Amino acid sequence: MADLQFSVEDMVAERYALTPLLNLRLRITESTGARVHAMALRCQIRIEPFRRSYDADEGDRLADLFGERVRWGDTLKPMQLCTVESMVPGFRGSLDTTLQVPCTYDTEIASAKYFHSLRGGEIPLLMLFSGTVFVEGGNGFFVEQVPWDREANYRLPVKVWRDLMDLHFPGTGWLTMRIDTLDRLLRFKSQRGLPTWDDAMTMLLKEAGEEPDDHD
């Protein structure tokens, strides 16, 4: 039976993708000497927000996700980032491979809202591995499952995520809204003679008494 271990060597932005992707550089080690013919690998990636600290401004921005700080002991739960799959080629001993991790800047998604709220430090990630392994044997191949307890931790620098978003959405972000809300905002923008959507939102915030945040 193959004995597999997984470790994350790095996560970096993919600079030539049409959509935001992080390249997860993964090292797989097999310790018994058996030759792995191939592997259908699945990797579930979770964010573990309880494994880092937050300053006051980050705490304010995270209130929409976790509530007031006094409740964080109950609300700071792991959240799903994504699940990725890959066919791993054959190897003996160890192999370095890359998994492509899709990211979004849609702040309606909990993971993007969490990332956007952070201004520095690292994002604690947990990778949970599963899948099917084809191992060479004397008369052919054995089919085995990746043990359910295989996992790896990685602390992704917030700067890596921000650089990735700046690569695809330089200096901007985006929101989704209902069509009727968009129509009302369009009328407001037209009536005020405002040239851009950003100007329209800024005007609405100003009229609501919201001052610009110097930290954003």
C-alpha cells in the first residue's frame, strides 16, 4: 500500500490566465518505494479564520461575516474556498506538481469578502486531500484511495491575493445587484449627470453621510 504525504511549497499568482488563478505548488511524497502510476487527486481548500489575529479596522470590516468581536468565539468557523482536481502523472519517491486555484473578487462570496477585509498578514489555509491512486504491482496495478486524513497547512500572504486582484482588476472592485436596483441607480446617475458608476456610488454615500475611509 502506498504511503502518501502532501506539503504545499508555495502559492503564487498565475499571470497569464483570463481569470484570477493561484498556482498551488504541491509536493507529493511516497515513502514505501512503490511506483505510483497515476493519481486522480482532489484537494478541498478551507480558510481557517480563527488561526490569525485582526486589528480594529479589519474587525469592523469582518463584522458582516462574523458579527461583533464578542461573538467571534462562536462565529469564527472554517469556510470553503474551493475544491480543485488534477490528474497527477506517475512517479517514484516524490513529485512536484501544480494545482490551479480559482479566485473571485465578488464580495457576495464569503471567501472574497474575507480576503478583501484584510490589509496585511497571512491567510490560514487548510488543504484536505482525497482521490484515487494507481500503484504498480507484480501483475499490473492496484487501485487505492488517498487516505481520508491526508492534509496540509499553508499561510497565504494577503499581498499575494491582493496582487492577483490588482492584476485583473487594477484599482477597482465589482458588485452584483438586482436588475431593478441597477435600473434605479442608472436613473440616479443620469439625473445627476454623473459620468461614472463610481461617481454615482460616491454621491450616494456622501448624501448618506458616509465619509471616505482613509484605510481603503
